[in-house]
Amino acid sequence: MEILDIPVATLAGEPGDLSTLRGKVLLIVNVASRCGLTPQYAGLERLQEKYGAEGFSVVGFPCNQFMGQEPGTSEEIATFCSTTYGVSFPLYEKVEVNGSDRHPVYQQLVQQPDTDGTAGDVQWNFEKFLVSRDGEVLGRFRPKVEPEDASITNAIEAALR
């Protein structure tokens, strides 16, 4: 099944999939609100603001698998993201990105190698995957790569061309 057609619920619990974002370049990120990397939300939102009108969207999937750093309910997550970072990009249901209960979206994403050629498990919160307008996974950026790092912005700009 194509990544954009995999069933996934919104943060509000409404059923759906990513097909509403078909035609956009996506940066899919597993996010958490109590992590040392949480300030990356600000950079992600700036990417959304900078490239959104060109057919780009950040897509957030909250995940509580890394030291319980996303313990909140969907409502708490939504409130935190909007009030603390002004997040305007779509957030989906809390998912597992590793292990036997790995969400099907992440089953496909983790097959993409990073710049060192390493695929497999997500290392931590804020791992980023770039997806083309037609659902092809184009790149993988590990958690400590800041959202506005040239490696990410150059890849976004190339995908938008």
C-alpha cells in the first residue's frame, strides 16, 4: 500500500489517511513535547511557513516510545503545540515508530536509509523523513539534524522543483 493511502487517524481521533496531502512534499516527523529536542517544533513551524505556499507540509506524529517524552493526551498535545510553538501543520494520532506495534506509515519510512546508508529503527524523537508529492520517500534526517539545516532545506527545495 502506498504511504499516502495508509489509514491514520488525526490527532482529534478522526479516521483518515495522508491522501489529503497528496501533491505536497512532506516532512514527516515523530514529535514529543517533553524532549530536549522539543524546541525543534519552532524550526519545523518556520519550514511550514516558508514553504507551505509552494506545496509543502510538515506532518507530525506524536510518539511516547522514547523515555515517555510524549505522555499527553491528544488534547494536551494539541494545546501544547499551538500555544507554545504556534504549530499550524497537521498532527496525527500518537503512534509507535519502532517495535512490533510500529505504525504502518513508519514500517515504510524506516526502510529509507540516512545519509550514512543506515536504515532501520527510528533513533529518537524528531527523526525526519522527506516524502515526494507522489509518496516516494526521498530522504531521512536523524533527530539532531535541525529542521532548518541546509541538508533539509536543500532537499525540500529540490523536491519542490
